[in-house]
Amino acid sequence: MKSDPAAGTVPVASALSMYDPVYLGIDEYRAPVYTGLVYKNLLTGGEPGAGKSTAVNNVCAHAALSADARLILLDGKYVELSQWEDVADVFVGPKADEAIIALLRLQTLINNRYAWLTAQRRRKLTRHDRLSVTVCVIDEIAYYTTVAGTKQQQEMFSVLLRDIVSRGRACGVVVVAATQRPSGADNPPIIPASLRDIFGYRLAFRCTTDDSSDLVLGRGMAAAGYTAASIAPEDAGVGLLLAEGGLPRKIRVPFLTDDQIESVVDYAAWTRRTNTTPDPARVAEVVPLKEVA
């Protein structure tokens, strides 16, 4: 049958939840790879063009289509996450002071939620609490920790991020962070071991050296035979995922074009509006209506 806007039909809101497993791609056997991000955090890194932004966009798509998720976006390059701005509560570009304010607000949210949990004599939120999951996505950690602002601001950003990653899991705050410079030559390193090790999940795309791969996956992984330096340069979107199972597995993340992202954002923005009734005649302009079986 064909949907008929003139008949008053409108697309329904998404039934996705951040508590549902997030689709990250396919493995070497073409089996779908899902992983839950609530109570975990995701760190991804790799050389430019290797696929980290593609992975981040897929997480943003799931969060945007989840009725119980709120997005906080920090984008040092501005253009990587800018398409998701219409469905984000907060969007911060290359401004160190605004990034710090966003993290301070997240820290306050965490403190308030733990106070509520303490009053309830509980240790973590669940989907039955009907409280939103706050997903903080940071594209290019290195920009905020080594480039933007003063040295004091860079250090403050690092301290706040470490606190949010370590304490946010149980109260519904998820951090997804990416960097294209996980270099072992930096002193201090872009991703200190103290920060990397509190990310529950890690996804390493092609790196130039074993040391760079270990800075994402963890010390000793390359020696054990798991190194993103072995990924061919032409295999964009292929990475090693360290998640359930305890050992990295090779996956390929799906690529979303700019037009596809825009379609998801338009639909997600419509479903997030409150106290509005869309004009059915304009629904096709927001989400193209196609024939369905």
C-alpha cells in the first residue's frame, strides 16, 4: 500500500531506546554487531579518514532516534557533528570555554542523579525510571586537550572528562569520544592510560603504529596479535572493537552519507517536537514517503 499524506497519516515516532543494543556494523562473517552503550562508554581512534567519524555518526543516529536520549555534542572541527545540531540539547564547536561549561553541567547532572539514587537506596538507573540517557559525543579529544584555550583550560577539560566518564555510567550518562591522533609520541599522550582504561568499549581504526593502536585498545594488545596497524589503508571503516568477549574483533561500520544523516535528523527532529501537530500535506517534505509492502 502507499501512504497518503492527504488522508491524514503521519509517520510514527521511533520505538528505539538507548537501552537497546546499538548497531555498530558487521563482523568478518557478515554477522551484525550490536553492543549496549548504557553503563558503558566508547572510545574510538585512528588516522584521518579511517572511519572513526562514521562510527560516531552511527551512535548519534541511534541516540537521535531514541525517545529516551538527549544529545550533548562537542565538535572541535565543527563540521563532523554539525548536522546533528537540530536534535541536540547542546552543541559546542571549537570553543574551549563553552566545552568546559557543557562538561560542568554534565557533572552537576551526575551529582544530582546520584543524590536521587542515594535517596532511593539504589545504585544505578534503569529504563523503568523513565529518566533520559544523556549521550555526550566528543569528536576530536585532542583539540580540547592540546589546542583550544589556555593550558589551564585544557587541563580542566581533561579532569572534567575523566570524572564524567568514570562516574556517569550508573546514572545514565554515556560518553562517546573520538580522536584522530592517538599518537604514542605525545607527552603527555592524547589519551592517557588513566582515561582510556575507564572506557568500557574501545574501537580502533587503522593506526600507523602498534603503539598508537595500543593507546586505544590497551597496553599489550598489539603484542597479543591485535593491532589496528595491520588494517590496510584502503579498508576505510574497518576497525577492531574491544567490547563483549574481552578480545578485539574486526568489524566494518556502515557509512552514512550526508543526505542520509539529514533524513534521519529531519525525522528525529519532528518526533522530538512537543505540542505540535504537523500538517500531513508536508510530511513527505520531512520524511519521504515510500511504498511499503
